[in-house]
Amino acid sequence: MKKIILDTNFLIDSIKFKIDLYEQLKGFDIYTIKPVIEEINLISKSCKKDSKYAKLVLKIYNKIKIIEITGNSDDILLNLSNEYIIATQDSVLRKKIKNKKGKLAYIRQKKYIVLEE
């Protein structure tokens, strides 16, 4: 089974755009990393515009497996990009992953998840 790691902006955007991750990622083991959960917790407690989406992420996506690893989330995701598919909306991180010949997923047209392997 293919493994995919979701980052902060991907999780928040999936809620914002009403994308059913479990439906579109059928057949995948879905993961995230501890720094992503920590960042979503911070956003959910802030006054930022995405705080309501972050709160929903914490409620809805409680079945996602968390990889217990610490450090800078972008660095961790970049290092894991050959072993896992990395789902991100961050254009800078996407370029780095492409340059490293890593596997990538992102949301297109606010409704589809595109996989690049």
C-alpha cells in the first residue's frame, strides 16, 4: 500500500475546499508528522482566519497516523519524500521535492488531489 504524508496547509485546504481525503486517497496509508499536528494546534488557538479550519482538521482527521519525529516540518518532509508521497500546497517545498526527485501530491482546482510520482 502506498504511503502519503499530509502537511499543514494541505490538511487545512482540504477542509476549506470540502475535499474528502479518505475518499480521494483510498488505497493509501495516510500519515502526518508531529510538527504538523503541533502547528495545527497553534493555528486552532489563534485568531487567524484559518483557525476554524484547523479546529475541524483536529476533529475530522483523527484517524491519520502520526509519525513521532521532531524538527522543522519542511526539512522532515523533504527528507521523507523518497520514501513517502508528500502532500503539500507549499510551492517552495514542492520545488525542492521535485528537484530531489521525490513523490508529491497537491490540490488542484480546489477539488482534486493530483499525484506526481
